Amino acid sequence: MGTDNTMIATAETIEQYIPQRAPFIMVDNLLEADEKVTVTSKEVKEDMLFVRKGKLQTAALVENIAQTAAAGVGYRCAQAEKDVPLGFIGGIKGFQLQKHPLVGETITTTVTVKNEVFGASIVEGVITINEEVIASAELKIFIEQDEA
């Protein structure tokens, strides 16, 4: 995994790899990205969308997993000098929540591609705080294909 000195992208540069824009960005730093695994981090802040009573809500965790997957795809596209594609969540399976992250905590999300077929990716996302798993899910994500 990358360190602060080897981050691929920071909160200031992450937008070049994902289609989302503020205030809907749910990832800060892109720490690692290869063909199968993408790792991001996000500090939970009071003024974030989906923060209620000092806790990051479930919808944000699902979106964080999806945006982590998008950041990996976007990074690989940028490396190949291609446009960053749009992706859409097509299904959520096996979502488990141990706890909601609190304001001030930093979540680290690891997404592993389990299967890719016909423009759809099946990914497993695991969210941790200080290496403790707080949420996980399998997402089916459809990637918009070029019509060219």
C-alpha cells in the first residue's frame, strides 16, 4: 500500500480519476491501484454529505466502495490516456456494517475485482478504521462503454 509520500492522488487531485464532483466525493486519497485491487482513504468531516449526528451514514459507505472502484478504473484509464468512464451501481450484495465511522476518523477502503464480464464488474469492498473492518459489501458496477 502507498504511504503519504507515494500516494497516487490526494483530495486535491482525485477528481481527475473519478466522475463525481463536490460535495458528492466520498474518497480523498488514492493509495494503490492495479488491475485487481484499489485502495483509498477518506477522512470523515462534519460538513460532509451524509454525516448525521457525527456519524457517516450507510449510503456514504456504499458510495465510498463504488468510488474506490471508480478511482482504480479512472487511474488505469488515465495511464492509458483514455477518458474516465461513468459507472453505475447495479446491485449490492451481502452488505455488513459493524459501526458507522465518526467525524475525525479516517476510513481505508480496499476494493478487489472478483469478476468482469460484458461491461460489468463484480467487486468486493472492505472498509476499515485502523485495520478494524467496519463495513463490507459486494457491488455489481456497470461501466459505460465507448460507442466507438
